[in-house]
Amino acid sequence: MIRAYTFLLRPTARQQVALGEMLRDHCSLYNGALQERRDAYRHASKTSVRYGDQSAQLKDIRAFDPERQGRWSFSSQQATLRRLDKAFQAFFRRVKAGQTPGYPRFKGVGHFDTVTFPKDGDGCRGDSTPHDRQTRVRLQGVGHVRVHQHRPVQGHVKTISVKREGNRWYVVLACDDVPAQELPPTGAVAGIDMGVAHFLTTSDGEHVGNPRFLQAMADELTGAQRHLATFPKRTRQRTKAHRAAARKVAKLHGKIRRQRADFHHKTARTLVRDHDVIAHERLGTAGMTKSPAPKPDPDRPGGFLPNGAAAKAGLNRSILDAGWAQFLGILANKAESAGRLVIPVDARNTSRTCPECGHVAKENRVTQAKFECTVCGFAANADHVGATNVLLRAGLVLCAAA
């Protein structure tokens, strides 16, 4: 199986400057390649520039600018050009599908945060000092950078990426042939119902509270964002106070993101450890958090009727704060590594279906938390009913597969 290991880098002051220059030059290469494609298509000949054409120019570019582009790994620059090519492939795919195209954009220096080395040993070396107790990674043009390796790396290192988050630097090792660490069977199965009041509820009736990390830091984040909004959005050169305000907002968002990911990992680990089979709803978070369409007022030209956008915005914020999609992805990865089975099932009417008689009606859901069947009178917690129905549907899926 494939697994990615993320470790914190501890560069020296000189190495940190070199890492920033590496990102800057790769960003310049990305933007230059994008500009070339735009200019070629706008020409009367409508010429198409592809990855192979731009990759063939790298040798001349490095020779023309040895102080900047010539310093870095040739393979990493090819990976940057492939990154642009994938953006264009996705753009053309959306055009053919009739979706919102989203033409590839130019990257600002502050928004280009990752450089990828396609092969260990080509411009980079994962464990460059095996004879030393301190783990280091060697990057061409930067040197041997200390790595805070908090756990052993298993499998064969395929690619290495250097990523910047705020004022921190990370190295990401993508490894192949990682052995699975199967857990002993428990004989237990569970269905889970994702929610906002409770993060999830199991078919056993256990509730896992929703920590609401974004809401907990809302006041501090609002103050930092208001302070940042006092500075001009578009300026050639940010002042020292402007940069400090931007770092403050990024720092708070980074803390919230790490807290949420830590909670997801711990919750998923508990579920995987205690159950052999886990069933969950197949959720389309993107569609669930979509803003409602405006309602034109027929009696007032140019006016609109209330469409519940304010209430929907609060619900969307709660759903995104819970991070269902990230949690279900983590759960699937941990289950694969532990030899467990995760089954996604259809989420429609799971909280409106009576598990006793099978009656489906929206009137069964009396309130957000209470379920009471209008036919047989069965009453229970609505989230518990949803988790039970998810488990029942998973059983049908297994029977059909068998």
C-alpha cells in the first residue's frame, strides 16, 4: 500500500532563505510557462504548447539563468511543469463536461508553497546522513536539512516534497510497498451517522461530541481578520505590520486545521481498533454546503425574495468546521492499513426511516434530535436511528456482494 509521511524540517537561517528562494524560482517557472501557453493560444495560429515542448526548453532556461533556475534540481522543475500541465488537463476536462472551467491562474509567491522531487536520489536524498543519529534530508541548492522524524519510515520512498505552511517547513515522503499492520479481529460491526450537534453517533448509541474548533477560536480569528482588512488588498510592497497581520491569520487557521486533523485521527483510530466492519453515509459535502439559489421577486423587478441564505451559511460553516470529508478519508486509510472493512452506503432518508417497521416519512423526524414513527410509534434518538439504518443498509450491501 501507499503511505505518505510528513515530518517537520528544522532548517538553519541560511537554509530557510535558500528554501524561500527555491519556492520563488519554481513559482517564476510556473508563471512563465503559463504565460507562454496563454500567448501561444492568443496568437492567430492558435498554437498549443504542451508539457513536452516546455520541458525541452528547460536546458536552455537553466543555461541562460544559472544563478536562479540553474541552481535547482532539473527533475523538480519538470515536476513543476507537470503540475501546470495537470491544471490544464483538468481545465479542458471541465470544459468538455460543461462544468465551470476555471482557467489556471498565475501563482503569487505567497501562494506557491510546494516543490516536488519525483525520485529519491535525483536532486534530493531522504536520509542523507545514515551514519548520524540526526536524520537529515539533502536538497540540491539548499544542503543537508535537519528533519524531526518522530516515527520510522516504512516501504520504499518514491517521491519527496518540500512544503511551506506559514513559517514552518515540512518534508513529505510518499512511500510505496508499505506493509499493512493488521489488527486482531474483534467481531464487532458498527454504523455511524455524521452530524453537527454530535460529530458522529454509532449504532451502539454512543455519541462523539463535536469539538467545533473554528467556533472556539471565532473571536480571536475575527479580530485578526478585521485587523488584516484595514490594510490594502492590492499593493506592490506590504509593510511590516501588514505582513505580521497576515501571518497572525495564517497561524490561527493553521492551529485550527491541526486541531481538527488530530481529532479526526484519534476518533478514526478508536473506531478502527474496536470494529471489524464500519459503515458510514456516502456524503456529498460539496453539494450539501452549496449556497441556495437567489429567488427573484416577480412583483419587484430587480428585487429578491428571502431564500434562507443566512441560515444556510451558518449550517455550511458548521459542516465545514466538522470536516466530514477529511474524517471519512482518514477512516478509510486507517481501515485499509489495519485490515478492516469500511462500507459507504446511500445516505438518503437514513434519519427518516423507522428501523422497526421500515416506514419512511419526514414526519418521523419530530425534531433535530428526536425520532418517532407515525405508524408504529417507535421512538429513539434521531442520530441513533440514522446510524442503525446505515448499518442495516451495509448488511444489504454485503449480502448483495456475497
